[in-house]
Amino acid sequence: MVKGYNDDDGQPAKVEICNRAYTMKSPQSYLVPKKQIFKYPPHFTADNHFSGEHVMDYIGERGFGITMTCRRDRLPNGLKPYLHHEKKDSGDLRIKVMKYQQPIVAVKQVPATETTKAYTKTFVSFQSTGSTNIAGVNNLPELSLYVCEKSRGRKGQQRKWGVEMNQAREIYLKHYSGVDSADHMIQNTGIRYVTWKYWHAPYLHALSLGVIACYDMYIECCEGGLDSEWKVKEKERMSFSAFRFLLSEQMMGYTPSDNRYSGDDKFRESTRMHRKRRVVAEDESKDSFPDTGVTIDNLRLARQKGRFCDTVDEVQSHFAAISNTNNAATCEVCGRKCYWKCGKCGKFMCATQGRKWKGAQCAFLYHKEGFFGLSYSDWEEVQGNKDLNQKWSPPTDERIARNARAIDRMKGRN
């Protein structure tokens, strides 16, 4: 995936190839396209499970970089007498004496050959932390000892102190902390159950990683870098716990008959439905749905103007703005002449029917998101029709239900 590298040996290619394809061996072999996206060979961070000189040589010969902790039984040949390789107690006086002393550093430069690249191997052994050793390849331009401030506690009750630090330790801690955070989030997902089938464990692990990746994408969208309209204030963003609960609710309500995702039309749940009731996949790719004229843009604009009522407080604010006027106008929902007008929306709608209270059905229906695109004024403002008196007619219950389902599909797709 590095620009200018071959497929097999990882050596520089004479001609830069940006788009390639690999043959995947399976019962039916198929090509998988692959694109080179890295301008330079990336740097990796690993724990001591991957340590060893054979790994360092393999990484260095191909021009990559790596920083990893090293096991005590995998120290480089010839360096063991000069390094700390015995486990020490943190309370050992010798460790305290060696605090803030320069670490032991070993450097080896390997020249390039006809088939490999030149690389530099480094090995850092701390004098005050026992057998902690950090190995690396092409990772340290320099190494020096300095003090880093650490703090614990809340504001006003923070406890601060200094700890010894160097470039090797800082690179490892800052990069590998992401792995520790991912492990903590995997544990918080709670996707686990007791079973003798051991192969379920990697599947559940991958499922947890998928949830974490989705949350990371959600945060990226909320930051506003992809689209300024998606930006959400940090205090108003969902926590990881709330995000998981919402995913669970969506999973419980998911059905292939909605045909929101690729392959849903092949499920039995979808194929057993009557053809006229099936959701056509081609319609999902359009900007608007048939017989509605509603698009994501005008739906978002109406929401920004505060037309829809999702909470009791919003219902209360709109109904408090409905008043009786002296002039009659066409009701937005039923089409009859009425004197009631919503001051926030600036539209006429029936609050009573024949001077009798029947639940203010027109007022409630107009402020519902599923009714958007069907009202008297929407016929012109949303669907672009200008001849209101001749073409617009009050929608039937079936049409209202169909419009609500189309808007739900549109919201689910986006």
C-alpha cells in the first residue's frame, strides 16, 4: 500500500503503480483491487510479543520503522551483559539511585544490499525501571533524557509530579496507548457470552471492533471536517454507552423488507412480499422518493426552521402559538377554510372541527415529520407545483402512511 513498492518483495518499483489487484484464493477465485495510499513507509508500534531481531531485520530491510518493547529472552546477541535483563522490584534502592540517569543505548547501522534497504536498529535499556527495554528500527533521530509532568485528580485537587522520559519511551507510550484504549472500549461493548465453541471468540472480537470503528466515524462526522452541517458540539455528542444503546435499538428494528442495504432484496423476508409492496432498490439511490418530492436537503431545512415537533416541549411551544384570526384561509392538512394559525410556522391549520374539539388532528399532523411534503403549501414549496387550487387535494390515510415510510427510509439511508 506504499507508493512505489512492488507486490511481492516490497522493493522500490521502477514505475509507480497506483491501482493493483490481488487474486484471493477461495472456492471461486476473484480479484480484489488495492490502491497505494501511503507516500512514505509507515511506522509501527508493537508490544513484546512481536519482539526479536528477526522481526527488526524484516522490517528494516523493507524500509519501514517500528518501536516495540523487548522480551528479556529476546535481547540482541552480545548485548545481554550490558543491559538490564533481570526483573527488579520497584522499591529496590538501586533503582531509585539510578533515577534520572541517561539510559543505555545501543545503535547498529546496517548497510544496503542489492535486495534490501539500509536501516538503523536502536536498543534502549532504562537504568531505573529494571528490565524495561525498547527496541526499534528507523525510529529515533536522537535520544535524550528529560522530565515529563504527570498529574492525577480533578481540578483543584490535582497531584502533580515529574517522571523521567526519553524519546523512545514517549513514542511507545503515545502510540500504544491507542491499543490500550481500544482494549478498554472492547471490554465496554459487552458483546460476549459463554460457549464451548471457541471460534465464536474471534467473531465477537471483530464485532466489537466494528462497533468501535462506527463510533470513531460518528465522532469524525460530529467534528465537522467532512461536512459543516454535521458538526455537533462536544457536550451534545453521544457517549460511547449511548451510541451502543442506539445501535442496539436500530438492530432490533432492522428488517430486510426495507431494502436499505445491499443484498436485502435477496432475503426471504423481502422476496415473499408482494411485488407492489417491495421497496425498489433503484429508488433508494435517487435524491427523492416517488410520489413525495421530499429530499434530504429540504427535509433538513424544514427541521432547522423548527417545523417538526419531537418532544413535548416543542409541541407545547407550537400549540401555545396557535391563535384564532379574523381572516379565513385554507387548512394545510384538510383543505377546509379555517381561522386558526400557528404563529411559529405562519400556516393555517384546524384546531377544532365544527367548533368542536376533536384532538386538533390537523395541527398535530402538520407538525409531524412523516407528513412533510403533503401539506397545502408544501405542494408548491417542496414539490414545485404552482397551480394549487386545481391540483392539490388532501392526502388520504394510505398516502400519509406511504409518505411516512418513504421519509423513514430516507433518514435510514443517510
